[in-house]
Amino acid sequence: MFENIVGTGCSFVKDNYKDKSKLHFLHLLGKEFNCRTYNVGMPGLSNDGSYFNLIDWMNNNIEKVGSTLFIIGITEFTRIHIWNNIVNSYDTLWMGPHFAKKHAILQNIGMNQDTSGFPNLCDLENKEKIQSFIDIYVKYFYNETFFKHKLEQKLIFLHNSIENQGGKLILFNSLDNFEPNTKKLNFLDLRIHENQKINNWKTSFNKFNKEKIRNDINEWNFHGHPGHKAHSWLSEKIINFLGEQNG
């Protein structure tokens, strides 16, 4: 069916298993379809960052697009894709309230770059100034409805480009409750229970990880990231989704 599978997203997609990498959902999918897998996600990555990483992969592998399954895990919309002059590269500005209090700008500036030597922004600027900037940005410039609409427009363009070349794009929620307005996109519904459709309650990869396996200490990866059961569940959902679409 596919010769390649490319996944992107935040740490819920990148999630480094180290010696247990064979438990990751991308590896399980690669084994199912007997194809190569590429993970271009990054911890802390924004949705725009995921989009650009996928575009970069496509530009560098144009001849492979038609035989590739692309998978995007949608993350929190409070993560803003920016350019960071301090490190002279791309970065993620996190507007989430519990992270804003820490005055943190994540140093995720490249999969092959060592970020350990880069100072946190609060080491270079007054913490109050950073908090003031975040407060102003959230008050005057942050609008989740706008960001979701912008992402959907990008995904429609990406979907059309991939489909026209013979490939396929699948979306699912890693950390947010995004749901596209158009039925054209291949959006994987991760609701666990049928009655969740009644109250429009949506399930993300994160919610499944917390609710279904919260009592299984062996299933919690570092910082509460999905363990092998969650990855197995997600790979099965994707396989079934592809099967339903192919009749």
C-alpha cells in the first residue's frame, strides 16, 4: 500500500523510546505495511512547525510523495512558531498559562542540533518583561479560532498536494481538540466511547493515555507521555481507519 510513512507533531509523535523504539506507533505501522518510516516531529513543536517540517521532507523527497502515508498529530494551539534571534533559528513560543508562569521559551531549534548550551530567555531578559510580553500577546494577538482556521486552510492545501501526487495524509489530535469543518480531510476520530459523540466530547492521544492507562505505572513514559499500549492502540486505530476508507 505504502513505501514510506512520515509522522510529525510534538513529543507525542516524536517521543523517543531509545531502546524501546519498536513500540512506537510509527514503527508498528511500518511493520504492518512493510515500509520505511520517518519521524520529523520534535518535542514542543507547534502546529505550524509540524506543517513546515512535513513540507521540508516533501521538498527533499519529491519522488517519494506519491507512495507515502503522512501523519500529523495536532498539538496545542498555544504553541506559536517563531524565529528566535538569540539562537538564530526556529523556536516555539508557548502561551499556555502554566508555561507562561515559568517564562519559558522552548529551545527546540532543530532535530540534529545540540540545544543544551543555549540559555533560556529568562536568563537573558527580566522575567517581568517576558511575562508582560506574553500578557500583551495573548490579549491583543492570540485568537484560537483564527489559528484553527489558518491550520485548516494549510492542511487542505497539503492534503490536495499529497493526494494529487498519489500519497495520503491522516490527521489526529495529540494534545488539542481540533476538528476540521470540512469532511474532505482524513481526520481520525479518537473518541473512546460511542456516547462521546452525543456531547461532542473529543478524545486526543493524550486523553486516551491518561484515562485508559492511568493506573498502569508501566505505561507512563517520561512526563506522562504515551507508553507501548497507547502506541499500539493508536496504530490499530490508524490501520482500521485506512481499511474503512479503502472499503
